[in-house]
Amino acid sequence: MQIAVVDEAPVGQLDYPAGIATLGAVTCTNLKADTCLAVGSLSTGDAATLKIVSGAPKTTTDLIGTGAGALFGISCRTTKSCIGVGQTGTAAAGGPPFVISIDPS
């Protein structure tokens, strides 16, 4: 799968780790200048946090966290403190919501 990268340059494509099924939200606010975080779910149904660092010679992606359920939103207060929100299980099964702390460093 690929992520579209939008910067001052034209939109490009970025490969990301295998196993990512969906991405629900992304934030670049309050992070290092070249860093963004995306959250979603893995093909196994577990939550996923993806760190995206843009730079020369290429942009990199790393899976930095997983857990039960899926993440739908993320917000960062500082370069080391982010909160993700999601739901355990599937929406159809009515799993309970959850909030997690994410350290993007």
C-alpha cells in the first residue's frame, strides 16, 4: 500500500509497512518539523501508529505501536506527548472506546 505525500513538491507516493489495513487520521502539529503520525488499523484488526519522517534522500515510515482495536484519531500536545482514540473490536460488534498515550520519539 502507499500513502500520498503532500509537501511543497508535487504529490508523490510513499510505501509503508506491510500489514497496514486502514489509516484514519494524521497529525503533524506539535511534532518535529519533519515528522507526522498516522493512526489506523492493521489487517489483523489491531490498532496501528505509523511514524512518517520526511527527509533526503527519501521519506521513511515506521510502525511504532500496535494494540487491540482500531485508532480513529490522534492529537499531539508536544513532541513527546500524543493521544490516540479508538475502539476495541469492530464497530459492528460494538466494542468499547479507548484512549491511549503515544510517544512519537
